Amino acid sequence: MTSRKASQAKTITVVFVILIFSWLQSACSANVSSPTPNANIGDGGLLSGKPCSAPCFYNITPGITAEKQALEIFSSELDLKDCDRWEKNDNGVDRGMRCSNIGITFNDSSIVNVVSFQPSQIITVDQVIKKYGFPDAVLVTSINPSNKQIGTVSMMFYYDSMNVDLSLAEQNSGAFDLKPTTLIENIGYSDQNSYKLVRRYSQKWNGYGVYEQYNP
């Protein structure tokens, strides 16, 4: 592969990562136009391990849990019935649904491949690192890039042993200033294939401080 083609391939992958990140944000953020309140899920088990530990969310584990079982859990245990559903599209987002502050997608075999949620309690980067250690990698991208203006930057943490990605609170800056008090806004658990796609191009963990945006 020529260097030009390699660069194009990286760009396509980074665009896909941004699309996935954007979906996680929209799927798990409070929808002001919806009367459905956010589900009170606490930390979703990320820190407490209750009702199950990452990458299990309310007994839903990507790559293992069938769609039928997941839907039953959404309805019975989480009492989520007013959900927005969508079909698989050409932008890389699989069939799935959003219910309050929780989103889920299914692969072609009707198995959960991604479950993501916005916790209903405050979780900081420091708490996560004390629980799981330093992330295996990070990614900083511009959500609203502009040629002349500073856009909004986001950062993601990756934990390879669990196929977990954590979306940190966005910042209005040209770079991301990571601090122990930075908040975790969204939590995503994926099956192996989905995780590899969003993890493939990333940056090294360099401790707290300023991280520049990823440029393929």
C-alpha cells in the first residue's frame, strides 16, 4: 500500500471512530425533547461492580447476550419501554435503540455488540484509574472541526482487557487538558470486533496534561 493510500485508510478509520463517538454521545445523553427521564443506574457497575462488573451492564455483555434477552432486561429490570429504534445504516452504525440514557446495538446475528450509557452519578478520571489502572490508549479528536476556529475536542480512554471505552467531558479548546477531576460522560462496552474498530488508531497514554488532537 502506498503512503498516500495508507493515509487515506487511516483517515477513513478516524472518521469512523468519530461517527461511533458521536453515536455514543447522542445515544446516551439526555434528550431534552423526550419526556422520558434518565434511568437511575448509578455508575452502571463500572466502579461498584453492581449488579455486575465491566464489561457487563445489568447482565448484558457484548458478544454474549442475545437481543431477546437484552430487550427483556431493558423492559423488566430497567423499566425502559419508550425507546427510539433505528435500522443498520451506511455510516457504520448497526441496528439498535436508545432508551433514556442507555444505548445498545446488535450485530447481524442478533447478538449485542455495543452497549453504552451515561452514568447517573459523577465519575472522575481519578476514580477510574484507581480502579482499573492507566488506560491502554487514548484518543483525542475534534467533534466540530473548523479550518479557522477552535472547535470542541473530546477524549476517549481504552481498556483492552475489557473492550471498554470511556468518553470524557468535551472541552472547547484546540487540545485536551486531562486532569484527575475530568468527568466521565459516557461508558461503552463492545464485542471484540467493534472494539478493534474504535481502538485501532489511537494515542499513547502519557499521564495527565495536555494532549493534541490525533492527526492520521
